[in-house]
Amino acid sequence: MRTIPFISLICLLTLAAPAQADTLETVVARLNALEAHNQRLADENAALKKRVERLEGGGNHVVARAADVPSVIVTGSAVVPTSGHLSDAAPPQAERPRSFSWSGAYAGVHAGGARGDVAMQETDLGVPFDLRDDVGTSGAVGGVQVGVNRQFGNLVVGAELGLSGANITGTNDTACFVDPFVPLQSRCESRVNWLVTALARVGYAHNRWLAYATAGWSIAGADHTMTFDDPVTPLSNRQSDVLDGFTYGAGANYALTDHVILGMEYLHADLKGRGAVLGSPVLLGKAERDVDLDLGRARLDFKF
């Protein structure tokens, strides 16, 4: 009776032996595959460390030393750090947004308006006192500009050259060069035709915003006309001047894209010039013209 169970056990072991052999071969094959996979990871890890060392100056300032990089083992399809703490693996960080740089050259256009005052003083050999007149002016201005900026942290410095066409005009119909020796009624007109600016700037940048102050020199062209309202033979005299002087102002820019910049700007120009007399009947002597302009203009620049 005891022989039957013993024979049954032998049969079961005999039947189970091939299955057990097959299972062991499968396990060995998997272990070999995992070992080869781990070796590839180790080779890639070593190559990455060498690249980091070369990029950081040959190992003097290595971002991640070999001793600081945990080794890994592979179990199935999972990669587990062997440092003993899962918290040692830093979570991925979101990429920080790139700050806008104001350094570089640019070119653009501007348009706006201006108000001003033209003060004229003339001295003539035939008149025992100075002739004076004051004309208020206003009008449109527009043109182009080119410049370059350099950024140091939040500090931005730069230079700009601008050319503007203008139609800034004004007329004095009531008391143009009041002269007791000339009883005729007269009219004076002044017009600023163009303006060239050469300006330096210094500003504070906060990413895509830039606020700045600017100062430099300007040159302008102006025409002055005086007309005597004689009903029989009207008389007219015209002089053209080139004036120059100190200019200053402030502005703010916003970088709409990496290449398109919008801005607003205010400038004050104090321009002075000399020319031939305008209001004297003898037309001898000297004349001084003082033009003050306040300009407001919108800007559109393209950064290279």
C-alpha cells in the first residue's frame, strides 16, 4: 500500500522536471538580457559624464561628479536608483522663460505732432531799436530713425540718428515787427520744414519693457516770411534759416515680439540761428531766430 504513493511522487517529479528546466532557462536568459541592458546604461552614463566634464572646463567645475551620480539597476522594465532613497532623484523642472535682450541694432519709423514758439529779434542800421516778433507754431512731424542699444543687466545705453519731415507753421497777423517808421499793417509767418536729431539714451529695462531718457543735438530748417499789406503794391520778404541746438526728452518702448518694438517719445528742442533781417525796410543788419519745439511721436522699430 505504501508503494503506490512513492511511485506516484516519482512520476510527478519526472513530469515536472522538463517544465522546471524550461523555467530555469527562461530566467537565466532574462537575467542575461538585463545584465546587458545595465551594461549599456553604464556605458551611456560614463560617456555623458565625460561630455559634462569637457563642457565645464576639463573637470574643474563639473556640474555632476561621478561620485554624485547614482548607479541604476533594472528590474523587469523599471529603472530604480540604488542610492536608497527615491527622493534623491530630483523632479523635472519647468523651463524658465527666456528674457528679452535689448542689445542690437534697429531701424524704424515715427509720426506725431509738435507745438512751438518762434522768437525773432532783428537789428538794422536804419532803425534805432531792435525789431521783435513772436510766432506760435504747431503741426505734424514724421520720419525715420536708426540706432543701436547695448544692455548690461537692467541698464541699457544706446545712440540714435533720426530724420523728420515737418509742417510746423504759425502766423502773427496782429503785431508783426511793430515799427513806428513803417505805418503799414504786416503779417509774419514761420514754418519748420525738417529736423535732424542725433541723440544718446540711457534706460532701465524690465524684460520686454524699456523706459529711457535721451539727450543730444538737433538741426532744423525753417522759413520766415513777412508781408506788408499795402493795397497798391504789397511787399513781401522771405528768409530761410538753418538752426541747431540742444535736445532732450524721454520715452518708453515695449517689445511686441523679438523683432518688433512699439514706443512713445517726447522731445524738447531749443534751436537757435542767425540770418538776414526780415522786418527792416532797409534790409541791413543782423537777425537772430530762437525756435522752441515740443514734439510727441509714436514709434515703430524693427530690431535686427
